[in-house]
Amino acid sequence: MAHHDHAAALPPLKQVAADYAADKQAFPVPWGKAMMWIFLVSDTFIFTCFLTGYMNVRISTMDSWPNPSQVFGLHLFGTEVPLLLIAIMTFVLITSSGTMALAVNYGYRKDRRNTVLLLCATAALGAMFVGMQAFEWTKLIMEGVRPWENPWGAPQFGSAFFMITGFHGCHVTGGVIYLLVTARRVASGFYDRKGTYETVEVAGLYWHFVDLVWVFIFAFFYLW
Amino acid sequence: MTQTAQPAEGHQQHPLTVYLWIWLLLFVLSAFSYMVDYFHVQGMLRWTLIIVFMLLKAGLIVAIFMHMAWERLALKFTILLPPLCLLVLIGFMAIEGDYTFLTRGAAFVR
């Protein structure tokens, strides 16, 4: 124990502070981006737990699972179109991911006007998605779907549906607010004064993640 | 995909066409996965197609839209490796679900 560097000689809490505050950086990216990525990893675990729980109850139930293709079908012009609303929601979300990617791109060009416009377009598409989800929830609740029962089969269907799509819808809603706040900051010239638009990319990471989660929900809950 | 010179650290500036192509590809892949349901593909083929289209879409979003393809290897490891342990959870829960199903069958259907 003879050879300590100077940090080890500090009292324990000072040592912790010295270690955490030391001038070293693991990832050469803006700190906001590293933190957003780490948050998204934790969010990945949460959504995977939901989807795994859904898988578990769907495997273990003795009743037949309601057919999502019919449950989420829409009656249009006298014919039943399977899964129509969900397909439209999927396309809306992918469109919003595209406009978001463009917003980040124009941000790095320091094109303030186009960045604001694209951020607002992304937020509008997100709001449209949430609106359609509210319509879907209303329709299913009117048809008698509850977290503990539904007219078509395994009662676990309702709880899995409301938990998974509800949690995702909250993410989209939060994202819309986040994007509008970011758009306002861009419009105010804040990032021009700061000299970098990298914060727009951080917001973009969150938004693309919301789209990413929908890819998995679409595959496992609606198509399976 | 990444012939472009390594951009300055933390700076993700790529040609617009890259995004537009990926955007189009995501649309096409989504249309394909919807078609799996629309044309009532069933059984093993259905599950395979769903998973393939899902992984392709997820990969494109993470690699291009979220710029992971251009990040340094240390960040890729930090972000992409920990979620792999979720595969253990999924495996265990699948086994557990089968066990519960069989137990229920043995207990209730007699």
C-alpha cells in the first residue's frame, strides 16, 4: 500500500468526486448525445420487458388469441380491410422519421428556416399518429375491450394491448412536445449563437427510437 | 455504405440522398410487411417474413437515421451489446410460458 497516486490519498467522497470529475472522456461525442443513447438503452429494456411479458401470456393462455388482423380491421366502402388503420399509422410514423432525419441534416447545414419547418412537420405527423391511436383505443373500448376481458378470446389481449400501445403513445406524445420545444429554440436562433445544431440530432435520436419501437410492436403485436 | 470520409468527431453530416434512399426503402419494407398480412401468408413463412422485414427496418433506422454506422466502435459496443442479454430473458420467458401452458393443460383439461 505504499504507492498511491494522489487521488487515492483523498477522503472517500472527495475521491469519488475527483474520479467522476476528472478530465477524461470515453466517447468523443457531445455529452447530450451520449446521455440520450444511454437513456435509449434503458428504454429498450423497458419495451422489451413489455413485449416479453406479452409473449409469455400469449404462449401460456389456454384461450385462443384474438386475430389482430380482424380486430384492427376497418370497414370501408362495404369491405373489410385488414389492419388498415395500423398500416396508415406505420406509414405516418415512418414519414415522420424521414422528416426528422432531414431536420437533423438541415440543422448541420445551419439552415434555420428549413430545420424549424421540418421539426414542426415531424411534430405534426407525431400528433397525427397519437390522434389515430386515440381513435383506435376508442373503437376498441366501444367494442368491449378491457384490460381483463374482450369479446374475442384470451382476456390477456386487452392488458397487453393497452400497456404496450399506451406506453408507446406516451413516448410519441412526449416526443411531440420535445420536438416543439427544440423547434422553438432553433427558431429563436439559440443554436446559431451556440455555434452548433447537435442538440437537434439528440432530439432526432429520441424520435427515431420511437419509430424503432413501433417497428417491433407492429411486427410482434399486430402482425404475429 | 460509408465511403464518405470519417466526419469530424461527433459531427454527422451526410449527403441528403442517403436519407432519401433509406426513407424510400423503409416505405417499401413497411409495405412488404403489411402485404404479409393482407395476403394471409401463414405459418413458418409468415413468421420468417415478419422477422426479416422487422430486422431490416430496425437496422436501417439505427444504422443510418440514428447515425450508428458512422459512430466509433466503442460507442457501438456500449449501446448495442447490453441489449443482447435481453435474448436470455426472452428465451427463459418462452420456456416458462410453455411450461405454464402445459401445467394448465394438465390441471384443467382432465
